[in-house]
Amino acid sequence: MLIAATAAVTSFTQSSFFRQAIIEREAKIIRDIATAVVREDVLEHQLSSSDIDRYTEAEAQFVSASFFL
């Protein structure tokens, strides 16, 4: 009985650990992709630092929304 309980607790702890590790890794991948896209757009003069500074303004939001259409 003690072995079964230990195995259950260990597997639950490991699955939580691996789930969190996967989430952190995916977040890093998404951040790296977003950074690469922004750098590419800046190099192609499609995006400027002023666009990034005013990302909350209506015009900037319209431009980013129309980008995905």
C-alpha cells in the first residue's frame, strides 16, 4: 500500500513538473518567434520603434489587426 501511494504521489509530482517545464519552454519559443518577427519587420522598414512605443493607440491597434486579415 505504501509503495502504491508513493508511486501515485511521485507520478503526480513529476507530471506537474513536466507540464510546467513544457509551458515554460513553449513560452520561450513564442517569445523568440515574436522577437524574430519584429526584428524582421524593423529591418524591412515595415515597423518602427515609434510603432512599438505607441502600441496602445487606436491607429497602431488597427494596423496590427489588419495585419492578420
